[in-house]
Amino acid sequence: MELFSLAFLTSLLSIVIIDLVLAGDNAIVIGLAARNLPKKDQKKVIILGTIGAVIIRVLATVFVVSLLNIPGLHLIGGLVLVWIAIKLVMEEHEDHNIKAGSSIWAAVRTIIIADAAMGLDNVLAVAGAAQGHILLVILGLMISIPVVVWGSTLVVKLMDRFPWVIVIGSAILGWTAAKMIVGEGFLAPYMTSPIIKYGFEIIMIAIIVVIAVSKRKKMNQANTGTTVAAHDHH
């Protein structure tokens, strides 16, 4: 493929579109991981997490051909993502007493692990579009990084104002995880029926939403309890 030929540019365009379409999930992960940090640290985590995630993406795309031959990779990625979705939902909002340093790196680590798990679909799609041209992969990611960073900042702002956005975010993560597990090669014979396939995806989303909603209720009750106690004290 000639550099900057029509084929090169159309491949680049398709990679950027793939990155942007799949960046919604990344933005949610980054937003969820950064939400418990003080405002001044959120931007830092978003930038570091995005850079880390991009480096992992480029490396994964380079190795994608050999990776795809490993049975169980989609299943493992999907299960890791389920664990992360539940972990993010379970985290308390009042975690500001953690030292900023350790919590920044904890959030960055969460973003990179989640992105590595979720990036499979993205990496596969990008590797197909790039046809082995690594420069295309890197250019595509460089174009889409600012959008992911901006998107996650927006997600953080939304979650501060509307806590139910966290529930929606977790549901999307659950769905992504379910799609990855359903896409696993050796599970294909069991997933031929649309009822089983979509049923599994719906159940996975439902489980995570139920956990998220019950967690929010508990937190609200706890907050109401402390407010009432404080009021009685006065």
C-alpha cells in the first residue's frame, strides 16, 4: 500500500471511524475510573490512562494475528471486563481520603486493564482495515485520542451531575463483555440460536444493572442516615 495513496487514505478513514465508534466504551471506562478522584487529578488520569491504553492498543494490533489463534482469548477478555464493570460500580464515591498519588495510579491501571480487555474488538477491526500497515494503526489512534480524552471528560462531568449515568455506563460495559464472550470461537456451536446469544447478552446487562442499582440505593440510604443523624445532633 503506497503511503498517502487513495487506498492508504480510505484505510486510515475506516480506522479512525472504527476507533471513534468503539471509543464510547473507552470514554466510559476512563470516566468511571477517574470519577472518585479530586478534580485536579482527573485530567491527569484521563491523559495518562489514554496514553497507556493507546500504547497497549498499538502493541496488541502488532501481535493480533498470533493472538487470534489462541483459543479462549475473547472469553478471558470478556470475563476480565465483567469483573471491572462490577468493581467500578461497587467503588464508593467518598474515596477522596486516599492519597492522590496511589489513587491516580490505581485509576490509570484500571483504565489500561479495562482497555486491554475491551480493545480486542477494536484491535481486530483495526488490524483488518490496516492490512498489516502499522503506520495506519498509529495514525488512526493519534487522530482518535483527542476525541476519547474529550469524551471521557464529558462522561466524568455527566456522572457528577447524574449518578444514573454510572449505571448506564456499567450496563454498556456488561454488554461489551457479553458480546466478547459470545464471540469466542469454541462457544460458537452453542451460540447458533439468536435466543441463546441475545438472551445471554441481556442477562449479563441485567446482572450488572441490578448490582449497580442496589449499590446506589444502599449509598443513598447511608447518606440519608448520616444527614438525619447530623440534623438530630444539631
